[in-house]
Amino acid sequence: MTTQKRPERRLTIDLVAAARPNFMKIAPLWHALKTRPWARARVVHTGQHYDYAMSQVFFEELGLPAPFVNLGIGSGSHGQQTGRVLEAYEAHLVRERPDLVVVVGDVNATPAAALAAVKLHIPTAHLEAGLRSFDRTMPEEINRLVTDTVCDFLWTPSADADENLAAEGIPKERIHRVGNIMIDTLIMLMPRFKQEDILQRLGLREQGYGVLTLHRPSNVDSREKLSVLCDLILAAQKRLPLVFPLHPRTRARLEEYGLLSRLEVPHLHILPPQPYCAFMRLVSAARVVVTDSGGLQEETSYLGIPCLTLRNNTERPITLTLGTNRLVRPDTLLAELDSALATPVRPKDIPLWDGQTASRVAEHIQTIFC
């Protein structure tokens, strides 16, 4: 692919986001680009997360502008979401053609938007490229593989991501290690979330509780599996109080399976989805985090907080080797929890997790196009 220099005008860059984790990844880059006189960044919201608690509140906290366009995709099956984004974003690109499309993460909108752009011969970049769980039963893994195959520029967070792409035959000139964009957001908003009063409101003390999050279909979409996890949650909250912000999907399954009332116990604080700053205040002061999230594995590693990830694998192995993360199964959760509570940890110094990833991305874009 050849690129043309455009010094005579501002470069129009679409930043495509669909869901809560995506907003965290585009925010530092939008802030970095808005200070560059050669750049005009536009936020494209596909509308996968569309309610206030999962969408608008994050735009406000992250200082993002109103989306240049909201595609209004909404919820649906994997095929429905992917197809709707592909169709709607293609129409947007035809009307409002940018010079560069940036997709982030691994949600269904990520490969869909990338496909729409590359088929129209628009340069396309994937931020957070090269992550692999090597588990193709995970929809996110398929999304990552497709996106990295078609994108022109692959911005990776770590050396293992570079190695994954090279092993898949990706030419080295398409691979550019820039660091972890999620840590940019964490560092950017740390002064704000330290001012949050959510601990006082819940009657919690620092290091005196744990945070729990669950949302992956493999954990919550089976009545049997979710029932087992509820039993484990009830046992765990006897060891230390737990705060459990409920993802909409998880709440729906708990209600559908008649399990929600079982969790109404004194030392389990069930909350609605929290804004980023309130949630990160909870995480930053926690003694331990139990999750099936991807981003939390990274944030806890940076903060030096034990993280127990209820999954068989992770696309972020650096959190296992250099961070504070451990993979656990339901049958090992309580033993691993006891071990984590007995073992002090400290913040980790992981290469390029320094809050400067967005600046490195902006510099790479300028090198390519300007």
C-alpha cells in the first residue's frame, strides 16, 4: 500500500468505538491528536453500548466530544452487529471519507469497521493489535485475527503481540509497538478518581474488600455455571466484603435464572454499572480483584493489585509474567483467593506502560502521512 503526503491540509482521522472498553482506548488518542495542527480526529460511535451508564457517562468523564456520527447499531447477535456496522459505516465512509480509520480492541465493530474501510481503499490501523488467547471459541479472538489480517498498520502493546503477528506471517513493516493505551487513560484520570467518595458511601475501607466483575458468555450464559459461580461468590464474601458492579448482561442472566435474590447478603455490595472514575477508585483501593475482563488484568497489574481472572486463557500474557494476574477456574478460585490475600504485591514496571502510548501513535501517524 502506498500513502501520499498531505502537508497542505489537516488529516481527517476516524476513531471508531463501540463499547465501554473502546471509549477508554480512543480517549487518550483523541486528546493527543487535538493538539496536533495537522490532525482532525472524529469520533465514530457505532452505538453498541447506547445507554447512559455504559456510554454517555464515559464520554463525559473522558472529555470526549459528542460523536461526529452515531451509527445506532444497538445490541444483537454477533452476525447482526457485525453486518450492521459494516453496512452503516461503509455508507458513512462514502459520504464522509477520512484519510485514516483507527479501530480499537476486539468487539464486533472492530473487524466490521476495518473491513468497510479497507474495501474502500482507506488506510486503516488497529490499536491494540497482536493480542492472542489462542482460543477460537472466543468471539473476540476471531475479531482480533480478522482485524489484524486486513489492517495496514498494527499498533501493538507489548513484545508478545509483535511475536504473535510475526508468527502469523505479518510483514514486520506493518507492526509498530507503541505501548498500552489503557494505561494512558488510567494515568490521565488517576487524579480525578482518587477524589471519588464511593468508598465512604459504601462504608468500605481501603484494602478491606474485593471487587468482582463478570460478563463473558462463557461464565454467565449457562444456568449451571452461573449457579456454581454464585455459590463461590457467597463463600468468597465470607472471607472479605465484595463489591459487584453488575454488567447488564450478567444482571439479565441472574434474573432469568432466578439467582439474583441468592446474592442479597450483607457483605456483597451489588451495584449498577459504574462510571470509570468511581469504578477505578474501587479497583485502586481493593485488596483483590476477581474478573473475566481483559482491561482489568492490565489495570490491576499497573496498580499492583492481585487479579484472579476466571478464564482458561488470556490474550494478555504479559499480565501473568510481569504483572499481578493469575488465571483461575471455579474449582480453584477460593484457594487462589486465599493465596492472593496472604501474598503482598507491588505495582509493576512494564515496558511502555507509561502513559505516552497516544503520543507515540500520533507521532507514527505524522511520520506516515505528513
